[in-house]
Amino acid sequence: MQTLKNYGITLTKLEEDSLELLRTWRNTPQISDNMEFRGYISQENQKLWFKNLCAETNYYFIINYQDRKIGLIHLNKFNDENASAHAGLFIAEKEFTGTGISLGASLLVLTYAFNELKLETIYAKIKRDNLSAIKYNNGLGFIFEKHLNEDFSLYKTNKQDFYNRKSLLEKLAQVI
């Protein structure tokens, strides 16, 4: 599986040719300020990270809109015992924040996670002061699970809750 497509959005699997763009995005304050690791990422660090991704669970996708790469969405930290994974995303190109593109990308990844990967639970680690991300994830059906530390909290959704909201979310995504 290399590509997911719907809602005017295409998600393409992260490949080596996009690593420098991803690194540039991750090093911007608007992105790094909401991450657990906030330090500078060198080219060597980025290549090593990519090299160490497990090929079977490399569910990192570049978000493409109107033939332009604008962000990243991913699933990682898979747990086979409870059929779960963690999800995250960011829109790096400022003019596309708040446009609904993240909703379409999230619908694509969550549908893939629950239908194709047969996951039951998806977690999202969110910086506690990132109120827009908390509100966004609540809209997707994520609910507070626990505080992880003084900076981050864990939220979760499950297959049933997602599918209870999916038709409404899809109607919203069609407006993109």
C-alpha cells in the first residue's frame, strides 16, 4: 500500500526523496513546539530515523493537496496484543491550516487503520497546551485517557466510536 486517496487529498507513503522536506518542516517552530522532541534535527539524524523505521509498520504519509506536499500523518507504536497504534499529524504549510484538509487526511488514515489494519484502538499524544489539537481530536472522537507527564496527555478513540461519527465527518470533509 503506497497511496490513500479521497476528499481531494492524496496520502503517499513517506519515501527517502521527501526526507529533507519533512526535516525542514519538523525544524520549524510552528511544528517542533508541539512535539516531544523539540531539538534541531540534522540530515544525519533524519536519515538514521528513516533507516530505523520498521518496513512492516512504516505508516508515515505525506499529505498532498492540489499536487502540493503540505504535511504529514502517521500511525506508529503498534501493539498487537490490544490491536492499537498511535496516530499523529501536522499541516506544515500555513495557508492550509484550518482548511479541513487535516480532517480528510485523518478520515483516510483512521478508516485504513480500522478496516485494513484491523486495529481496535487509536491513541493520540497531544501537548497539553495545544488546545486546537485537543479540540480537533475531540471532534474526531478522541477522548482523554490520561496525563503522560506535565507536557503531554494521551487521548484515544476506538473503532465503534469512529464509525458512529464517520458519516458526519465525511459530510464535513466533502466541503474541502
